[in-house]
Amino acid sequence: MSSENSSADDEQRVWDVVVVGAGPAGASAAYAAAVAGRSVLLLEKAELPRYKTCGGGIIGPSRDALPPGFELPLQDRVHAVTFSLDGKFTRTRRSKQMLFGLINRPEFDQQLVEHAQKAGAELRTGVTVSRVEQHGSAVPDRRTVAVVLQGGEAVLARAVVGADGSASRIGAHVGVKLDQVDLGLEAEIPVPETVAEDWQGRVLIDWGPMPGSYGWVFPKGDTLTVGVISARGEGAATKRYLEDFIARLGLAGFEPGISSGHLTRCRADDSPLSRGRVLVCGDAAGLLEPWTREGISFALRSGRLAGEWAVRIAEAHDGVDTRRQALNYAFAIKAGLGVEMAVGKSMLAAFERRPGMLHAAITSFRPAWRAFAGITRGSTTLGELVRSHPMAGRALSALDRRSAVAAPTVAESTPTTE
């Protein structure tokens, strides 16, 4: 257990907000509640820093959601993207401006937690949450929630934020429903300096052989993060895709430092975001972009909102006010992230049917590349693009309606600059 853990003397203390999970969503929620002057306890089952399976791409919306004064621990700055269609029709697009940054999750998550602590949140690591109780002998009154730890200890709070990942116990308590589950496989591959130099400032995105699948190479100094993702149920094919992808890149001779896998889970449209005085955010709520499965920006943004509304719920004196604040939280999530997710689902459906057309558009159609660059930089979002550019919405609807056709031939091309 961490030396930062609370003492047993605090056992019966009632915290304003208890946050379960110290990833980007939980740390953001803890920061938002603590900076509002509330007492906040952040619970984490692991010791920090810890490894997480994640590409580590920090796009504009992620950067914009960081606490003031946060300095990103960037391993690289991306100015070029190489696209390929299952290893073929390769083309590189370049930008004079940085598209996005790359981080290692252990350092990034640790810094977020430290910012929450500086704002006043207390951290307790090495503890596992067994369940949440809003009624019963562990709960002294209707304004209190009991977070029961493994071993039986009950931590009391006026509001609880569940940010405990895609297999969330708090999400199960809330009743989160999922309609898309994907399997991501990843390898952290140390490479010689000469290989690292070839990748500096450039990432690779490969549209994969299974519907909805893709692979990536993210350079981080002397290590390449290489991964693939596809629908759950395609485990053997996803593993073959990663092996073939690594071999095709000429990286099969290098021993991965870490090989890992992770399930990403995307919420159903009618999935709840709260139950009583308990809110969920990030992966615990199934909040991520359905097409790319990008989750860091969704975690940071939903975590901040959850922290802000947890403060309001902590102040609620009755069930009516509690429900009103919980509904306001759900509205805030759906009005922003929900719109992006709806467009992302349409993008995924179109991508599953016509990956070749998407590849051709991004690599050969300047407005499509500009849209991609704008999203990664944070100057726009998928939702804003569809709202502000009717042609984009009509094109997406048309793609979504059509059946599969053969991928167009895209000639191998020399790099181009935006």
C-alpha cells in the first residue's frame, strides 16, 4: 500500500467525493472536485506508475482538457501520417503544424494524479473496491454512499465517481450497457537508433484485413508502440494481423519489451450514466470514439464533467435534487461526447463496408485530409464537421447506406505536404 494512503483514523470520515480509479478519467474527476474546494479521496488498486495498454496519442481535445499548467511528457511530436490499406497503397501526408503528440501512459497518468493531489485530493493506492452500497447497514443516511473495499472496510462519501476502467465494478452497479466490444493487442518494441530515426515524427495507420480493424505504429524515442484492434470474437485473426503487421514492417527480429491486450467497450445509446449518488465516466461508462476507439480525450473530458457534477450531487440534500444533478450530468455528456460518438458509429459502419474509399479520401482528397488534421489538432470534431458541413453529413450518410464494393486502386505515392 502506498505511503500516501490515508490512515485508519479516517475510516469513518465522510468524504465529499470518492473517485474509484486513477487513470485519466479518475484523475480528471478528482482534480475537478478538489479544485472546487471539496474533500476528495482517489482510490486506485495498483501502485503508481503502472503500465496500461494504450497507443498514447494525445490529440487536440485531450490537450485542451488538461489541468492548467500541465506539461505533457511528450515522447514525440507527430507531423506526418503514413496510411496503408492492409499493407498496400501506402501514402504519407505531412503537416507543417504538429498533428498530435505521443506519450507513455505511466508518466502521463502519474502527472495527472499529481495535479489532482496538488489541488487537494488524497490518493490511496493498493486497494480494490468490491462493491458500492447506497442502502443497508454500511450506509448511515440517504445522503451517503459506502464504497466497500476488499477486506470489508467501508469508505463513506456524499458522491462517488466510477472511473475504474472498461471492466468497471462501479459501471456494473450503475447498470452500464454496451453495444460494441473490441480487442486491442499491442507490443512495445525497443529498436536501434537507426530504426527509431526512420520513424521520428511520423506514425503509421494501416486499415486492416477484418471489417473495422486497423493497426498503428507510434514512435516513442527508442521504442515503437505497435498495435492492432478489431471486434471481439476475432481473437485468432487479430493476433495473426499483429504478427503479420510486425513482420511486414521488418520488426519481427526485435524482442518486444511488453506484449499486452485490452478490451475496449463502447456504451449503448440508452446506457445509464448514474445511479443515485454514483456517476460513471471514461471507460467505466463506455465512453470512447467508436471508430478509432480513441479513449483518452473522452476520459479527460467526461472525468472533468463527472467531478464537477459530483460536487453538485455531494451538496444535494434530497433525492429530487440528486436526480436533477445526475440528469444534468447525463445531458452534458450526451450533448458533447454523445454527438461525437453517434458520428463515430456512422464512420465505423462506413469504414467496415468501404475501407478502400476511406483510404482513398484521406490520402487523395485534400478536404478529407484537412478534416483528419483538424480533428487531431483539436480545431474541430467529427460532430462539428457534420453539423457545419452539410456535404460531409450527406457523404457519410451515403457511405453508410451502400453495400460493400471492391477497394479502389490507390497508386503508391510520394509524400505530400498539407
